[in-house]
Amino acid sequence: FARESGLRLKLARHHRVYQAKAETLEACMAQDRASFAAALDDLGDCDFIILDTPGTDTFLSRLGHARADTLITPLNDSFLDLDLLARIDPSGRKILGPSVYAEMVWEQRQQRAQDGRPPTDWIVMRNRLAHVNARNKRDVGRLLEELSRRIGFRLAPGFSERVIFRELFPKGLTLLDLRERGVGVSLNLSHVAAREEVRGLLDAIGVAEPRGEEHAQSDMFAPAGAE
């Protein structure tokens, strides 16, 4: 979109790390570790590196979790997605225990401690929030608050269900790009509210919003198959 529109938008460098295919598990792990390290070395001049890991539990995904200074887990506002973090009883009112994913995160945080790295700041953000204050929304919120104390994450402001996010996706734009002339999207009150949600998430993460030419370079590294 930036090239076809002639816009000078700030773009990220993008690296894919393909999951290794070798005859033995040990060989695959060695190749994954080498590819991962090479990607990080290549991005060593960047201020920020974003790792978009696969949703499945793979060795490559574990490497990414162990290296993450900040781990952001987006969670759609439903009990189906809450199952990613914990096992919930059939009534939806009681937490039975951490999920397989939560246990994996715990293991990688332990590995990070063994490597002498500072603790990972784990942030869970609620996504696609409904504007109606429904019972399901309240129950999910209550369980997340309880779960955050049990498995050690903090909650950040999430994104509401808004049409603007779907409209910008095909162009690869974010709400922060709408300040640029020539983007072709006129801001309305709904867009301004959505942009405030983005700013709220950035504040929760601890990243300052880019300002003009002075903003830090942001780069993306994503293993193949990441969503």
C-alpha cells in the first residue's frame, strides 16, 4: 500500500525463521536454535524486536518465549479463548488449574532465570471486547483477575470490536498511520476512540508512541506459519 500510494510510512524489517526439518529431534533443535540466533544477531541494531510465535507448542516457539523481555498474549473475550490460559470448570465459575500453554510459559520463565536474564513481563490483553456489559464479559474479567494473581501476568487495556481494524487490515495500516496525509481514511470519533485504545496498550507495555522522524525503529521477526 505504501509503495502504490507513494507514502513514506515507517515500515518494519521482516524476517522469517522456518522450522527445521531434519532426521532427528536433536538435529531439528540444533537447526532451530542456530536459525533463531542468526535472526536476532541480524536485528541487533534495532531498538525493538517483535517475535510473533506460532500458536502451537514447538521448540522454536519456546526459544522465542524464553528470550522475550515482554510477553503479550491477546485473548478474545470468551471462555473458549480463556481455555488458552487455564482449565475452567463446566459452570465457568472456577479455575481448576493452569493450561498447557501457561505451564509452557512458566517453564520458559524458569529457563530465562537460569540463563541469568531478568524476569519476563507477561501481559494479557483482552481483545474484541463487546460494548455491551454482558454477563459473559463480566465473568471472563473476574476469572482473568483471579488468574493473573495465580500464574503471574498483568492485564492491559485491550481492543474493542471495531470495524476500523478490519478496514485497515488489507492495507497493512495501523491507526497510528492515519496521521499521514494521503492514507485515504478520514478520522471520525470512532477512529479516535480506537486510536486511544492503541495508545493505552502502548502505555501499558511501556513503549512511547512514535513521534515524527524521531521515533525508534521497530522491527518484526516472525517464524513461518505465525498468525
